[in-house]
Amino acid sequence: MDSVSGVGVLDKAVEVLQAIRSGGPLGLADLQQATGLPRATAHRLAVALEDHGLVRRDGAGRFCLGLELIALGRSAADGFPITELARPVLIELRDVTGESVQLFVREDDQRRCVVSLQSPHGLRWIVPEGARLPLGVGSAGRLLAGGAAQAWVQSVEEREPGVASVSAPVLDASGGVLAAVSISGPVERLSRQPGKRFGPAVVAAADRLSTLVAGSMSSQRQPA
């Protein structure tokens, strides 16, 4: 695998965690296949991660994600409250539009999906929570790459054939872009002009979330 951080052992350990997240629980042979690491390396890293509580084993001896990750995830969410503020707003948007809804934030030269709600339709577009996608492609990618020049941005089959999306920015008090609220789904339902159909609803949700975030930040600055 290519080094991401420049610290090879760390990158390999994260590769083990990502493989278990995607396909787990995994036996050693499956873990080796999923990561492409030598068998001894995959085993050594998995056992080391187990020692730290980041990996555990099920009754069959397969490697699973460890319970320490729950505590880490809760701490991360507490330090990034926009996800909890966003969820009720995004549930309402999903219910109103009937389409899959996501919240993306910029992370270096990529975007990460921090909230993802699936459409009730059988034919739908699914973005897993935690997935990292490129900037500059897709409505959320272009919005996060270029700022909030428009109320909404639409895309049709930019990143994946047959998929359309609409995104609107969540802004901070100074007008900076904190996140992108998106809906996505098959072109057959969203059409080739998805912004005309869903743009106002996405903008309304993003504006509501901007207000909630501003209120949360204001309350945090109030003296005790």
C-alpha cells in the first residue's frame, strides 16, 4: 500500500482497521487478503491493536473492531457537535424529499461523509458514514473545494454514472463554509436538473443548520 502519513507502521495499522470496518469480522487469512500485507505483519498489527482495545476477537477468533473505538468516537463527536445538530435536520430533509441525504466536511484535499441517511426507495445511492471522496467532483465536492459562491450546486453523473445530487453550504458566522448538505439519488428520479426540483429544500436545511451551529457556538462562548 502507498504511505499516507509517511509513517509506514501507522498506515498499515490503519489499513487493518479499515479492512475490518469494511469486511469484518475477519479471520487472519481474510485480513491478509483484504490488506495485502504479509501474513506475519497482518497478525502482528492486529494483535497489537487488540492490546490497545482497538481490535477484539469474536467467539470464532475472528478480528472485529474493538470497544475502545466507541469511546474514541464519542469523544470525537463531542468535539465536533455539528453532526448531532445536523441529524434531526437531515432526517426531516430525507423525509421531505424521499432521497438519500448526506453531510460532508472538507478534510485536507478530500471530503468526508460525517452523516448519511438512506432513502426509503429500493433504488438509492448510498454513501457510508466515514467515507472519503474527492474534492472538485460531485456537487458537495465542488462546493467544498470552491466555497459558497452559489446558494446550491448540482451535479449529474460527475462521479458515478446514473447518480445526481444537489448540495448547499452550511456557513459559520463569518460566512465561511463549514460543511455541505447534500441529497443524492438516481438520475431517473432526481432528473438532469436536480437543483430546480430539490435546491430550495436543500438550501432551507443548510440554512437551518447554519443557524443551529451559530447558536451552539454562541452559547459555548457565554460565561458560566
